[in-house]
Amino acid sequence: MSVITRRSLLGAAASAAASAQARKPNVLYILADDLGWADLGCTGHKTVRTPNLDRLAAEGVRLTQFCVCWPACTPSRGALLTGRHPRRNGLYDMIRNNEVNFKFQFDEISYAVSPEMTLGLDVREVTIGQVMKSAGYATAVVGKWDSGRAKRFLPLQRGFDYFYGFANTGVDYYTHERYGVPSMFRGNERIKEEGHATDLFLREALGFIERNRSRPWFLYLPFNAPHGASTFDRQARQEPDEYMKLYEGQPRAQYLAMVTHLDAAVGRILDKLRELGLESDTLVIFTSDNGGTGARNGPLRGGKSTLWEGGVRVPFLARFPGRIPRRTVRDDLATSLEILPTLAGL
């Protein structure tokens, strides 16, 4: 039995659900990107508007000492996907092309032999997608994969039935390019689509839930918000006016707008679960891949890319109606390594 199962209500609720239901519970795992520990209303922020995530916290449990295994995107995600520390699964550094820092523009040939195309999560590693699929779940990744961009590393080869999103560590929210390189995928194929990344990921998440409403499903939904955009044009706006105007004149206005936009997407998904009658059958988890950069990490020292608590301690919310008591706050120490073994026990 995993540590998180022994020490938190999440694990206790999951175990109870497994014995109480003939049908396995659905699992929705929502991952924010670079979200500060104190950048939600329910974690103490006085300005940001996050009514849906605050509702999620009120309807379930909030863990105040949940930590990820690395203070940066790629290794943290690899640890979550495998339940193994980055030094053991081999994904212990970012997968990125540093030449863009010097304004180098890749073409298709130079990009094909770059680190972003040649590195990835070791194909010998067992992923959470493989575990859930072998247990009879429909599985999907919608959003930021960041565990390898070559075909052998993509989600369809790692235990997931469906993939929509980008495979590297960051994109422009509107062009879906990473420093000029088209980066959006459906399955194993690159695509081009119009629209803001948060809205596109919402659309695909809703579609996956709708299509699989009659069977158990596992949806890994790693939004790229509120991570900064990977674009040469640092002045390009990355959020619609409807969210930017909420924070006009405030410090970190675009960052806060990204958080509120993400919150609105989460609200739409929670509403869809209720509409389809799946609310009581679905374990919803929300957290972040690492601490914020330029974010508010509350009383915690440091942030992204540091090993201080502000780099690895992140918000954690979980809801499972009838199984996780409402308005619960727990101070138990738990880590992202424990997610895979906990869900494997469903």
C-alpha cells in the first residue's frame, strides 16, 4: 500500500470506492504548469479569481504539504508518469533546445537532430497510462506532454489511447509553436489549429469525457497555463481581453489572467461531469508540476528551479463525492511519486 494511501483521505477514499462500486471510478488528473503555492483563492491569494478551484477545494480535500519530485517541468512530469524518482527513470533534466536563448531559429532539419527530438522518457519505463489501460480504462493525455517528442516517446506508444496537445516543454498559446517550430499534435501527427491552447485543451477534454461516458476513463489533463509562452516575441499577449481586463494595472496581470482562464476551464469540466451524471463516479485531482516562477509561493522560500519548498511544494486538491469528506484540510506529507501506486489500487 502506498504512503499516500496510508496517510491521506485521497487514498482512503480510492480504496473505499474500489470495494463499493462494481464499475471502476473515473479519474481526472488536472495538472497546472508553474502554479505558485499561494496563487489560488483557496490557498490564500486575495486578488486572483478562482471560484471553480475554490469550489473543488470546498467539496473535497486540500493537502497543504504535497510535494513534487523536481522543481522544473520535465523531470517532475516523468516522476508523476512513472512513480519513480527522476534519477531512477532517467528523465532528470529539461528536454529543450537552449539555442533559442540566442535567437537561433531552427528549421526542420536542424530540429530533427536537436535534444527536443532525440531525448525522452526511457521506453522501458512503465507509465501510469499503461497501468490504467491494463486495468480496463480508456486513457488520454490532453495538453502538455513534455516527456519526449519523437514518435517512440509520444503518449500513444506509452499506454494512452488518445493524445491531443504538444509534446515539448512550452509553446505560444495562440500559434502553438515553440520558438517558431509547429508543435501541436493529434495522436502521432502534427496539426495546425486556431485558438487559445487552454480553450483547445478544454474542448478535447470535454469530447473525451463525452465519448467515454459509459466506461471507466482516465484523463491526464496537463494544461500549460500559467507557464510563460515559448516565443521570440516577449511582448505578444497570451491571454484574451476578457481575462486580462480583470487584472488591468495589477502586477503579474497576464499570469493572473492565465490562472483565471484555467479556472474557468476547470469549471466547465466539473459542470460536464454533473451534466453527464458522472460527478459521484469521478475522482478529480488538481495540482501543479512545480512551484511558480514569478508567482506567489506564500510563506515558502524559493520557487521554480530551486530545491527550497517554494520550488517543490504545490497546491493539491481532490474531490470524490461521498468518499472524500467536504472541506477537509490535511497537513500530511505526500509526494507525486505516490499517485501512480495509489491509482493502481483502484
